[in-house]
Amino acid sequence: MTSVLAAASVLLAAGCSSGGSPDPAGSPGASSAASSPDGARTSASPSVPPAKGSVKVVSTVTTDLTSPWGVAALPGGDLLVSSRDTGKVFRVAADGGAKTELGTVPGVVPGGEGGLLGIAVAPSFGRDHQVYAYFTTESDNRIARMNYDAKRQPGRQLGAPDTVLKGIPKGQVHNGGRIAFGPDKMLYAGTGETGDTGLAQDRKSLGGKILRMTPDGEPVHGNPDADSVVYTYGHRNVQGLAWDAEGRLWAAEFGQNTWDELNLIEPGKNYGWPEVEGRGRGDARFVDPVAQWKTADASPSGIAYAEGSVWMAGLRGERLWRIPLDGRRASARPQAFLQGAYGRLRTVVAAGDGGLWLVTSNTDGRGEPKKGDDRILRLSVS
């Protein structure tokens, strides 16, 4: 723990001011690792964040989590956290970090990249106490909702799952898994193509897509196909969803060997996989990413929007990326923070006060756990 904090202190001393980061993407050593579209603005305006931002680790909220994956904030600020490999859901106190086990989601079958993945709190939680989860079963990935009763005994606070959507393809890899309610109070889900690349371009498959549905799992009026929950297609493995201050949806996506992507999501559009990885050289059939990274520098999972920027957690890249926005475009090159300080980073969540919660992912079978892993960090950012 001491060595980790010491490393973080060195990194933060180098990168916490608005003038730089441990590996700023605009530096000679990082310009090939991350890029934004040609012609992106670099001059600041009152509505555009500065080209260089800052990150400070304010505190460690909690430690000793096992394979944490999804995180959702409850009214009042406490966090719900899903454990991919155990199928359990925990409540973590924002003040003090005490953990309470809500229960185990029935039917979860962990394996490879599957298990209990994304979690979301319904906009109607104040009256119905509904919590949503995306998880892998014996036959598929699915989304279910459960009643959360905090008055019951710990470990027995979750009601029986009510499946709202099933039949999402499953695999050892690329199960997607992020779910979130949008500003329209509809439920969105990022799915993967399970390694079967043809699913991404198959409009009838739920794999390799971003889905939009009602809280009951039904297609939403205004979807590209009135009878389908498919919102966009041509994705490889979407694990990051976030909305900016203007209500635009952004998504992070794993590349294969060349480029990871941050995409601006628009209904009915084709994001290219497997025909294109990264920018498509002007192919009008496909939407180009707003920013792209070499896979060794990102392998992105969760994203969040705060202080005018998208913040993207990197697994293989072991760093937090900041992508400042000017409307639909990146206003400057992406900037990296915390490189290697906390290992693999799985999920980042906006805290509501301009800060972030950041969740590590070193106990997922691919990381190198240190004492105290996995943990949730509280960040202040600009």
C-alpha cells in the first residue's frame, strides 16, 4: 500500500496542476498513443474546458473488493457495487467506506469476461426501490431488476430478479455489460459481439450493439426500428456509457489490435466493426470515433462526464484518460493521469459535485493485486 501511494504521489506531483499529466497525450512520447480528429480546436473559450486538466486522489473510499465491475450512486451518495465473479451486490458508504452485502443475484454464471456486470439505479428509485443488473447466465446475457429493501437483513436485501430483457449473446469474451439510465429516463445497455464478429453488423442480433429500452425492457418510441431495442450497431465491445451536459451520449469501445475508440452515439448509425477499426478513411457508411488510442494505452471500460470532459478508465493501459470536449468534438488531445499508480482501472462514475469515483480492477484474473485491492478512489478533477 505504501509503495502504491508513493507512486501516486510522484505521479500527482508531476500531473495534478492544470499544466500537465504523467503522460500528457500532447507530449512527444504520447502523441502516437492517443489522437483526436484533425482540425479539433485547441483554443479555449468560456464554454470549453482548458486543454490541460488535473487529477487529485482525495481519498480511498474503500478497499478489499473482489472483481468489482458496475457502480451506481444511490440518492444520498452511497454506492452500489457489483462483483463480477461472486454475483454479489454491495452498498459502500460514501462517508467512511463501510460495506454492506445486499445479496447475490440468482442465475449469475461467471466465466471469462462474464458474470455480474453493470448495475443501475432506476430514476424512480425513490418510490419503487428498483435496482437493475446486467449479468451472464448459462444461456445468455440479460438485464433484470430487483427490489432493494435496506431494512432487511444484510445478504437478503435483494428481491427476486424480474427479467426485463434476455437473449443478449454471451461468450468467454466481449460480453459488454454497461447499463445506465439516460436523461430521457430510458435504459441503455452496451453489448459485445462475444468474439463472433458477424453479430455486430447483424441488425437482428443484440450483440455488438448499444440498446435503448423502456424500464420494462420494451423498444422506445423514436428508436431506429420501432420494434427493436437496437439503437446503434457495428460495435465490438461497449463497456462505457455517459451523457454530457447537453444530453449527448458517448461510448467507449475496445479495439482489437490497433485502435480503441471514444464515440459520439447517434441513433441508427453504424460504428464500423468488424469492417473498420478506428477511423474509416472517409468511408461514409461508418461513423468515425471522436478520439482513438493504441490498445496498449487504453483498453477502455467505464467512462464518466465531469468538468466539461469525458473521463475514461483504462484496463490494459492502467491510466485515466481525460478528453476535453467542445460540443461534438474533442477540443484538445486526450491527457493521461495515474499511469500505473493503481493498476487496471474498470469503472469511473461522476460524483455529482464535479468529482469522480474511480474503481480498480486488479482481482479480475488479469491484474496483479496489491494489498487492499480492489479499491474505490475519490478524485477531484478539472
